[in-house]
Amino acid sequence: MPVTKPSKAPGLSDKIISSLRNSYSMDAADRATHNAVTNTDLQSLALNREALRNLDNHFSHRITTKGITHQHQSGRCWIFAALNTLRPKVIRECGLDDFEFSAPYLQFWDKLERANLYLESIIQMRDADYLDREWETLHHTLEDGGWWNFVSSLISKYGLVPKSVMPETHASTHSDTLNHVFGRLVRSRAANILKVAEKNSDPSHLQTLKQNALHEVYRFLVINFGEPPTQFQWRYKNTQNKKSTNKSPLEIQTLTPLESFTPKSFFDRFVGSSLDDYLCLYNDPKNKLNHHYYFKNSTNIAGAKPMDFVNIDMASMKKIAIASIQAGEPLWFAVNMSFDQSTKHGIMHDDLFDYESLFGLDLSISKADRARFHFAASNHAMTLIGVDLDSNKKPRKWLVENSWGKDKGNDGLWTIHDSWFDEHVYTIITHRKHIPKNILSHFLKKPTPLPAWYPGAQGVH
């Protein structure tokens, strides 16, 4: 057996290490920095107070919202961001004080669909090498992350229900252990399918094994989430609600009649718009602008449309986002939340943490190079609900509704400075009516595939 030759790349020789030691001597400034950073949180030291000055919560255009949702310890931001774009219409048209759709309802069906997609992919790829890259990315199917098309496909197939009809459970809000057991269950059944396929590759027999596995998955999900309703009753307090004018402490409420719904009829009644009319626009400097792309295998439902988008310049993206906000329509959007954002202050500012001054280093790296070196991609979805325009109609800052509860940010809201938007916003979802015809035309062209391991292709959490 041949012996693998050592790499010819130069290593850290004694000479190089000696040079490094001899070239540096800690001065008083570095000593002070050393004492500070070894005793204090780096973000606290690097927080740029100038970025917090003159920060106000005023926006020239702001969509009225009520209540802040909470995804808790789960990777469901893509679900919550979508539901948060849809619920303001229900609140406004029904005159509600607050309202939430059930995230666990969609989470249940998402898990079941992912199990089916994964097992079906295992059957189709049963002869693949386990070190094959397509095989490796397949296993991300069972994770929490997703895109707009994931949730729109779920809603189109299964509809929606109010949170009161299918409320949160511990498993839905703390998904780590749930995902661990779920992943073990599905992979265990996949391993069995492959063992059987080695002796009997009859497709119908493998499909039977898959169906048997899905029965087990369904039972597991019901135990953790409860069974999704096929029909339910719901009513709400009317906007004409008035308190009794007499001296009685009794409050007289005007309620709508108790009605029966299916999840799909509830969606049709209270949302109604076709989710197919909502399109994805992307800003990726590494790819050709004004071009139609799609991420391979970027779906949670077998046979569903993958995540596709037209790549556009940031100026165009902002104009479209402004048009949607001015029309009173929130936007699902995806960002890289790992750069210069403060959960404590509810702000995203590209100079929020000044590590360069703290360490005396130039840390600049472009958005394109961050993608090239796999240093950044979209990793979190939220809802865009406001913009502050200056006298020239240019955006100064943006208002964001997050799904991390009221205790984080500014009562659950974040302010994005426009320069941060340029650097760390990747995707917006908006109705086609807000997209110029020249950009819409690109969606009619055959999309170019990007591999499943492309930076950000696995979706947001």
C-alpha cells in the first residue's frame, strides 16, 4: 500500500516561529488592551458609542403591527417571518388587539414532509458514495432551516390555523432534542431501507418500507406536537366591542358567530391572496445581476418548486422594498445576523462594534469576498415593517419585526441603518405588483442552478 507523501506546503518552522517572537514586544497600549479583553466581553469593549448617538425610533413610513412573536429555542425564523407578514392583514381587517397563526401547525407538517423527502431521496440515491457531496448535503434536509418557498408550499398544501387551535409545546419551542430524536428515527429507517435495497431493490418494496417509516414519524410528531386539526371552530371579538355603560362590572363583548373552518378555508377567508404571487429577489455580488437562479434541492416537500430568485443590485432592491412598505405590505427578508447587531440595543449598524480600533487591525472584507470565503451568508429571516426616508426620498434606516420575543431588541423591534442593509441583507420577498417589469421578465427565463452547498443555500434558522 503506497505511503501518502507529506504536503509540500511550508509549515511553521522554528525559524518562522523565532521570527514571530522576535518581531513583537507588548507595549503599554497592547498591555492595556490585553488586560481589558482578557477580563471583559469583547462586544462590550468594542461597542461604538457613536453608532448609538442620535438613534431615534421614528420612521416616515411604518406598518401598524400588534404583538411580538417568539420562536424560542428553535430554528423556525423562516416560519415566523412568513406568518408575521400575513397576520397584520388579519389584525387590521378583523379589528383585533393581537393575533398569531400557529407556527407549530406548520412545523408539524414541515417535519413530516422532510421525513418523506429525505427517505425518498435515500431511495433515489441508494447507490451513491457516502462521501459524495450531493449525499452529504442531503442530510441537511432534516434540519430546521428553510426559505420562503418552504413555508409558502406548506401553507398552499395545508392551510393555516390560529395559534389557539394548535398552541406551542415544549418540543416545538425547544427543538434541539426533538430534532436529535427525529433525525435518529429517520436515519435509522433510511439505513434499513439501504440494507434491504442491497438484496431487494424492487421500487414498490422500498416504497412500502418508506410508508411504514412515515407511520412511525407521524406518531412521534403527534406525541410531541399534538395532532393537527382537520376542522375547528373559531370566533373573535368584533371591533364594535363596547363596555357596559351601567355600573355593573360586567363587560359585554360583541363576538362574531362561532364558525367551523378547515385549515385551508381559514387561510382563504382571512388571508386569501395567492402566495405564488410573492417572488424572491436576491443581492449576491458573486453572481451575475439581472439573472434568474435557483438553489438545487432547496425544498422541504418532494416535487415542490425550489428556492428561485432574480439577482438584482441593492438600489433596485431598496426601491422595491420601499414600494411594498408604502403600500402597507410587510416583507419577509433574510440577513446575516452575525455582523454588527446588538440584541440589547435592537440595532444593526455596520460600525456598531469597532474591533479594528480595539486591536489596531484592518478587518475590511467585501460582501462578495465574504461569500467567496464562506464567511457570511443569510442565516436569519425577519419581517420588514418600516422605513425612514430623508428629504430626498432615500432610506436612512429600516424597521424590523423580529421573532425573539419582547425582551430582546427594542421591545422586539430592531432598527437597521441603511449602510448595514447594503452589507448584510441578501433576500426580500415581495408581491409581484411591486417589482418593475424589466426585473419581472427575468423570472420567465430558465433559471441557472446553484449547488446545494452554495453559501446560504441551506436556508435560514
